[in-house]
Amino acid sequence: MKDKTLVGTYKLASWENRHASGDVTYPLGSDAVGNISYSNEDFVFVHIMARHRHLHSSADLFGGDPGEIMDSATSHVSYCGTYRVDGDEVVHTVTVASFPNWIGSEQRRKFKFTDEKLLLSAEGLEVGTENVDAYLVWKRAEGPFPEFH
């Protein structure tokens, strides 16, 4: 029988990156929003974005101002694929991603539950010229989602 411990949908409570220097940064802002969902069928879906993204001046999904497109690309992270539990880690096997380098990769995250929150962490993620440790806190999704604009 497969481990179904993670099954459910969660809202992002926080995402922080911890640097070797001791600095803490918030990749999409300290008020980033997002969801992660683990299905009974072993699929995972992740979407995280800056809360206050700017609207494009054009309704053209695939066109528009290059600056607006760059802003959109750097203020949102998403991926999906399958998952499996491996001890104290969840392994996401990525099939679709906003960051193409992750497609086909395994993204390993340590996980634990505490105070009714799901804590996911990844050590040694490459960010710029350094590696950081990422810590994401998720709460089970209940009720309506916040306004984003």
C-alpha cells in the first residue's frame, strides 16, 4: 500500500531561503502565495507566486511588452509530476515546469508535520552563484483563497 500521508491541498504560509552567510531572503516576497496539492493518484501540483503581480498592458497571452513578460516569468514558479515518499523525504518527479531545467528531474524535499502545518525543505538549491537551503511552510487549504491584486 502506498503512503498517503501527504494527500491533500495546502496553502503557502511562508517560503524563505537561508544563505550560508546567515542571511534570510524571500524569493517571491515575504507575502508570497501558492498551493501544493498531493493527489491519491500520486500526482503533485505546485504553484507559487508573488502576491502583487502586475497586470500586462495587453490581453495577448503569448505577446506583450518584454519587461512585463520578464516580470511574469520571475514572479511565479510552478511544476507538476508524480511523487513518492522515501523515508522522511518526498520525491517530486517533474514532468512540466516553469523552469525547464527541472523537467525530468527529481526534486527531493524533506518533510514533516508540526502544529498542523506541512514543512518542506530542500538543501543546497542553486540560486545565482551560491547554494541556499529553502524552507516552505504549508497549511491545509480551507475556505476561499486570498485576493492577489
